[in-house]
Amino acid sequence: MIKIIVYLKYLTVLWKSIINGKMDRKEAHNFYIPVMGLAYTIDSPIKVAHYGISSVMSIVDDILVEQMNEHYAKKYSLPFQKYSSKDIYARANRIKDYLNNVQKIVETKFEDFKQEISTNTKSLNDYIETLPKFSNIKNKLVEFADENLNSDTIKSWLDEHLSHGSIDVNIMTKVDKANFDGKEPLPSEFNDGHLSLKGFAESDLNSSLVLSAGMNPRLYSYIEKFEDFYPDANGNIKKKIILKVSDYRSAMIQGKFLAKKGIWVSEYRIESGLNCGGHAFATEGLLLGPILQEFKEGKEALAKETQDIAFSALEKKGKTVPKNLPNVKITAQGGVGTGEEHQFLLENYDLDAIGWGSPFLLVPEATTVDDDTIAKLSEAKEKDLYLSKVSPLGVPFNNLRTSSNEVLKREKLEINKYGSSCPKKFLVSNKNYSDRPICTASRKYIEKEMESLNDEILTPEEKQNRIAEINVKSCLCIGLASAALEKNNISVKGEKQGIVICPGPNMAYFNETFKLKDMIRHIYGYENVKVATNRPHVFVKELGIYLDYLKNELEEVKTEFTKKQEKYFNSFQSNLEKAVSYYEDLNAQVQLFSENSMKSAMKTLEEIKFSLEEKLCVS
């Protein structure tokens, strides 16, 4: 009965979306593959875009980008140019060249694919089986298959109504290292993030730039310099902006900041703070369900306020002011794992698409992961996936205990070999031992830290703990890039670092590799791939992660609370209580999870509340 209600609600929302023009008729799918690491989605558009699937590539590592460009240029007989590291524009040019070649490959494969499904009945039916229910595109293709129409008629319709998946790129806004010409610092437009932005902006792509990891005002202001980010008279924008955000307030602040420069945010991509892969940016107990509810209720206000500001800014700049800007899309990602969850989120929160990340690490047709790491991922259990301190950025990082990088790090520590040679220097940030920042995972930094232990009075146990703490960092620049090189038989230069992989907690419940078609049909609820029976609902899992996180945060406070800490913990606890109340009310309307899971969460929350009150009394 519950499934029938959800189904009917979904039909109603879908019909309203079609009537209001919300759905792009050319978009074949309502899921996308988010950016994963430096390497894992670096060539995903080449693998899946021709099927209409959108995906996001990282352009942080321009060296890896150039290596992948050389690999694919040879494979598809495309132009390739190698740039000297002495060239101050090398980073931007490497990125631009690769993106242009990726687009050429995708367009060629897309034309071949349309030709294939218009002439081959089996291929057409196979494709139909991967399209979402109630899709306009699916319905029309079913008609074609039933009527056995002329292939030219089908091809003509496909050319007009179908588009390939978007070739989107990601920039972590905080990865914006300053660069030098010899000893002279270069202007900010030569910072890493700025040059990445320039490479995308000057490419031929008609797609989106995903900005993540918070606001970087200087980088955001640099967007103004490129015409492709501004709308034409019809409101079309060649280079669109997607903001990855963790809450509504952040979306409004960042959206308005960009609007004041005449830059429109086309999509707000909501990611769970902790139930995600890669770096984890925890909220103060704000959880996905209540956040999505706030976006649903505030979407019109968000669009209206930012549009008014954007129009005013465009007019002041003397730019074209369109009659209307495109609809604002709201999407979400983080821990979704079943067709039921996917459909419920789309329907209940009026979302445009859902991001599926970690499960696709087990789909070789969609992502690039070396065979050894895929095997480790498929074997991983809940205990093997943890929120670590390995990132040199100082941000919690989802990690795999059994990764080759973790194994190698432990082996090196046993023979007193520390850190990385730091050949790429993307994540340098610390100035304790140098005028120029160095990376906290580098050998230079770690050896200095180890030397400083001689000046501290420590017990043997304390010293061992400090050594482990100093050596916890991993070289993400090499570790997150090596899988693509190994998978494509590209030589990895320098010392062996092992592979870093950063799946979300959801990975624990997917225990084998999957065909692309099977994973897509799983997403749309046609059939289920094998998922562990102990997998909790996405909302329950995130709640549990946040409860554990809060407990750990409390345990790490050894002294009396400061006023700031007191405010933080009270806010965190209050937000979790509100979330539990929200989920209880939601579950009473549409049963999503068992009552026992909520009772267990409430019990843990009461324990945390008691512990917090005890600490506050001491303070």
C-alpha cells in the first residue's frame, strides 16, 4: 500500500514538472555520478555520457589531466600538446585541451550510439530498459520499437530530443595554492584554483562548473572575467554554476554573492555532511531530510531573491538582461542506495536529480578504479570504512582501512621512513618550518615534527601516540590519482605511495562488481542488485553517523568548555533532536524505516545529552 501511495505521488509531481517545464526534455536520466577523488571519475564522461548520463570530473590535478589527455589522444587520434611546468599558463592549457578532447570523444560516441539504437532493435530495447519510468523519452522510444519505424525517422527524432550527459567539472575552492615565478609571487589569477577555472572557462564545453568546499570570494570574483558564465537574451548560459552546499543558509549567502556579480547559480547540489565520500564537512547536526525540506519550502524565495540581484548586476555591467533565467535545479547526494530511496527523495522533496557516488566505484564501465582496489572495496565492511585524519587539508576524510596506501604507510613507519617527497604540492598549507607553505604529509614537514619530539617530555605511550598522530597524513595528490594511471598502464613516477580511495559509508553494503545496466535498473527500481540486508535507510544511517561524530567530539574535549564550545555542542544537540522529531513525523505519514531504529537513535541522543550536561556542569 505504501509503495502505491509513493508511486501515485511521484506521478503527480512528475506531471506537474512536465507541465511547468521543469524537466529538460533532452535529459534522459534523473541521476548523475558525482566527482570522486582525483582519478575515479576523471574519464567517466567518456564512458557514460553518450548514454545520457551526466558525471563530474575533478580538474585539481593538471598533471594527471595531461597524462589522461595524452592517453586518450593516442587512442582516438586527437591532437595533443605537452606543456612545460615553467609555463605559467600550463595548468589552464592542460585542462582546456583535455576537456576539448573529452567533448570530441563524447560527441563522436554519442553520434555512433544514436545511429546504433536507430538501426538495431536489440540495442534500442536495451537502452529503453535503462531509462526511468514515466520518461517522455522512454515512452517515445517504446513507440518506435513497437511500430518498427524507419531508422531515419528514429535518428531524426533522437537528434532533436536527446542529448548526451553533461561533462561537468569540479573545483574544490580551497585548493587554490599561490604560485611563484622564481622567487616572485604571481598575481592571484595564477593560483591553482583560478587557473583551473580559466581552463574550464576557455574550453569548448557547454556544461557546468561544480564549486565545492565552501566559498572562496576571490575565486568567485574571478568568474566575472569570462563571458561564457553570463546569460544570453533567452536566458541560456553556456558555462553554468553548480554550488555544492550543506544547508539552505549557505546556499542563499553564496547565491547572492555570485548574483551581485551577475552570475546565476543554475543548481544547488545538497550533499550530506558526513554520509558521503571524500572530504566530509560536518554540519552542526543539520541532517539531510530537514535540509531538503527547507530547500523545498524556500526554493522560490531563493530563486526570486538571487534573480532580482542578478538582473540588477547585469544591467549595471551593461550585459544582456534576459526575460527569464533558467529554472533553479535542486539536487541531492550522499548515501542513497536503493530505488525506493531514490524515488522517494525525488518525489517528496521535488528534486531534479539524485547523485549516486560510492556504488559506482564498483561499476568498471562508469568509473576508473584499479583491480586490487575494487577487490578491497567489494570486501569492505562497516568497520573498514571510517572518518579519518589523513587529509593534509585538516578536514575529516572518508577512508578505507585496507587501501594499499594505508598498508604501505604502516610498513614505512615500522622502518622509520616518513612522509612523501611531495612532488605535486597541490595541498601545501603549513608555514611552521618554511617561508613558503609545505604539506603536512610531506617528508620535510614530518621529519621536522619528529625532531621536535626530542624537546617534549613524554611517556613512552604518549610518544608513540604523538608519532602516530604526526604520521597519519597521506599524500592525497599521488594516492588519489594513481588508480587511473595503473588502470590505463601509464607509468607512475617517483616513490611508491599506494592508492588512496575515499568511499562513503554506503560502500559497506555493496559487495560485488556490477554491470552498468544492472546498476541503472537498480536505481530506477526495476530490479535490485545485491545489497547487504543490514543496510539502514539513508536517513537513519546519516543520523547514526552524526550521533557517533558528536560523541567523539565530546570525548575529545578534555578541559572545561569555552563559551564557543558550549554554544556549538548545544546547537548540535538541538539540531539532532529536531531532526529526530522531523523523521518521526515523516515516518508516521510514509513508513520509511522501523520504529526500533528511531528508538535506538533517541536512546543514543539521550546518552549524549546526559554526557553534555555533565560536562557543562563541570565547566
